Amino acid sequence: MNQSGIEFYREAARRSTRWHQDYLREMKKCRFDTIAVHGVYSMQEALDFNQGSLIEPVYMSTSQGYRDADEMEAALSYQVPTWCYSRIANPSIYYLEGVLALLEGYGSDLDVSCLATASGMAAIQTAVDPFLLPDPNDPSGPINFVAAGQVYGGTFQQFAVRKEKERNISWRRVFKYSDLDEWERLIDKNTRFLYGELPSNPGQTFFDLKKLTELAHSHGIPMIVDSTVATPALMRPLALGADIVVQSVSKTLCTSGFGIAGAVISRKNLTSNVDNPEMKADFALYAKTLPNRDNGPNISPMNAILALNDIRTLRSRVDMQSRSTLTVAKYLSSHKHVEQVDYLGLEAHPLHRLASEYLWLVDAEHDEQYGQPVNRYGHLMSFRLKGGARAAREVFNAFSRIYRATDLGRIKSVATIPAISTHSQQGEDARKMADVPPNLIRLCVGAEHPDDIINDLDTALSVLDGNKVIFTSPEFSAGGASSALLGNKE
Ligand SMILES: *Cc1c(COP(=O)(O)O)cnc(C)c1O
């Protein structure tokens, strides 16, 4: 047989694609943990192509070299799978995309695809922008989308400034999520999608995803869900009917905090009133090979592998951190200086019952320890101090184990005051509507023993009784590398 020619390469690609599809089919029969550990990287690939490397290699390369002009032509016209150029595709990035597609599709027979991006915000932009193009029959006509009013601060800015202010696309905000009528009243023929965070950050609001998805589909539009806080260890929206999931991979998925990353995960043949058959057929593939190829918000291979490495232990970590968070939430609920604790895992939370219909630890029924389905609620919670903003700041300043940072999902416990950080840009009124008061501390419990986190909270809360906490002395906090840069080191 002729060892070159476009047809030769196409045939080789068909064989390897078939082989890979068979491998994926076998992988799908495995449990969640096995998929998280091995993903799409097979032993055959390790032995035949990667010198036996047990761990997925980081292909730190901008591009792929080709054997001849025919292979190059076949590759660059997308007739064969290719790593052509890392802005578009790269093997290490594919390892991450492959495992996320498998995990978000876990437990269903859905055919799922995934596109990794440089950040969660890039993932959101990638997920929504193809739906926000002008109508070719009415190029200056109005466009809107209906989305929860309580969203992550960055999402708020992207929607309120980049879409609404700069592009005149209206964001119709919903505040009572459980009220399907409120969502429905805001939908009209110019609505392009429904969007919500489940649960939301930091408010931990929740909506009935199945019913909302039915509503979206009855209007011919897609349901897009930011599932960062839940992760596929607790909920897989695509299997519940949603069309697209976005993940800030930077958070619980890449818990070590080594880097920023995002992902768009989609079902095949999604619902949309935008006339673009290619986009509807395979959204993530479309975004990868067309808009993102041209816009370039891609992830680096290094960050992809760092995220992949953390994902291997996702289920057991989310289980442990969820249990610790419940312990911490219960402690805070009975503390005299605490006005309110918001954690979906607390029975007193008004959305506890609804959340309990959706948030299940994956494979608990196959776990020797549980042997039955169990609810888990993640490691994000918030609490409000009696004594307003000042009390919140004092307690916050007194943490010595819990880091003060605008971050979440970490292996280490992290807290922030959203009103002065993640939600500072959107103004007082918007914060009020989003229920982010200045006395609210968002806490994301890490993998430390909960006793030690409770001790840190206990000491910090005691400042409200007049205790002095030594940690924040100015001499101490003025030390370190950053003040050395400022030139005030002794
Ligand atoms: C952090 C976050 C984002 C944005 O992700 P980045 O990776 O920081 O760009 C989006 N949604 C939620 C819920 C988040 O917590």
C-alpha cells in the first residue's frame, strides 16, 4: 500500500479514531474514581508512544511536525485529528478535556464533548457568545438572555459590562430562582439562552434544574449551567437535561491552586434558536475549531496537566471537604456572634430540600463506607456576623490558619469578604439584590482536620469579646517578600 497520500492519512486516522472510541467505550464502563484516575490516557498510548510514561506527559510544544505535504493538508483541513498548533489542540490539553467530558457525562449514555480554556471566565464567554450573534434577518434587533441575578462577581461584570453596556445585549435578571413563572415571564422570541450557577457563589442559591431546562427547551433555547461549586462529583447537569456546563477548573477541580483553567462541556445536538447547524451538532468541538481558534482563549499544556492531576482524587476529596464543611457550619450556627450561616447542607437552609434532590456524592452506593446514596453539599459556605461590617472585618483579620484571599476550592481553607472583594465592583444596590451584605464572610473549607479550622474560627470570633489576637501585629504583617519589594525591610 502506498505509504503517503491524503487517503493514506485519512485511513490511518479512521483506524486510530476507531481504536480510541473503543477505548472510551470501555472506560465509560468504569466507576467515577477509575475514570478520574485514568481518563483518556491508555496504557497502550503510554507504552507505544510515550516511553511507558505512567503519568500523562506535558507536551510543551507549540505545534506538531508533519511527515509530508499530504499529512499537513489533511490535518489542517481537519480531515484527520491533529495537534497542529497548541492554540487549537495539544495532547496534554486533550487529556484534561477527555477526562472532564467523561466525568460530566458519567452515569448517562450521553455523548459529551469538552473544550478547555485559559480560565473560567473564558469558558463562560466561549459558552455564551455563539448564541449572542445578531439575527441575520434583523441585524439591529434586540437580543437578550435570562440569567440568575446572583452570579460570581466576574460573571456579573462580563454580563453587565461586556454584554449589556458594551454590546447592548440585555441581561434579564431573575431573583427568585425557584419561581419558574419569573423566568418564563422574562423569556421572549429574542431570548437566546437561560443561565444559572448551581449552587451560586457566594449566595448558595439553587433552582430546580430539571424544570428550568424543560422551560428553556419549550422555548427552543439552551440551558447553560455554571457547575463550578458542585463539580461532577456532586452533580452532572448534562445528564439532567442541560445543554452546556461551564467549569472554573481553577477551583475545586484544580484544588492545589497551581493555576487558572476553565472548561466548556456540552451535549451533542443541543437546543438553540440560533441557526447554526455545526454549533448545535457539537458545541465544544465547534467552539474549539472555529471561534476559539480565532479568538485564542486557550489553556497552556502545563496548566492542563496540573488540573488533571488534582482531578484524579476529586470524589474522595469533595466527600471529605463536604463533611468537614458541615461540621464547621454546625459549629458556626450555634455561635453567639454569628447572625446567620448559609450552607445548603444545613437542614435549616430554605433550599436544603431542593438541593438535596440534586447534590449526591457520586458512587456512594458503590462505596464500602456508605453502600447507599448520600447527599453532599460541597465546601463553600458563608456566615454573617452580628455587629455588621466592622465585626466581619475584625474576625476576618484574626484568622491565622484560614487564608484571606479571593479564592475558593482550595486544599487549604480560604475566606473572603465578598462585599469588598469579588463583589466590590457591582455597587451597593446590586449587592443588596444579590444578598451580599458587608457582614458576610465566605468560607471555603479545605482538607485540614475540621477541629483545627474550628479552633481558628473560635479564636478569631473571640476578638468580638475583646480578646487580642497577636497574629495581626503590624511588625509581623509588614514582613515578607512583598514588603521587601517595597523597600521597607529592616
Ligand atoms: C471563579 C469562578 C468563575 C471564574 O473562573 P476563573 O477560572 O477565575 O476565570 C466562574 N464561576 C464561578 C462560580 C467561580 O467561582
